[in-house]
Amino acid sequence: MVFGLLGGLGLFLFGMHQMGDGLQKAAGSRMRRLLEVLTTNRLLGVLLGTV
């Protein structure tokens, strides 16, 4: 059971890493700039994070 849990967690983390790399390649600086603008205000950043 422990090995299954660790294996599942490993696959999840690997998938998140791959998805992050894909998003960076697809959106690049445009996505980064959008996030910078949307998170300058703390309240707006919290709202964006909850969505």
C-alpha cells in the first residue's frame, strides 16, 4: 500500500512538472506578464489563486 501511494505521488508530481514545462513553452513570456499584472494587488492575487 505504501509503495502504491508513493508511486501515485511520484506520477502526480511528474505530470505536474511536465504540464508546467508545456505551459511555459506554449505561453512563455506572455503568460508570465499576465500573471505579473494580475497578482500585483494582494486581493486580486488571492482571488486568482482560489479560482
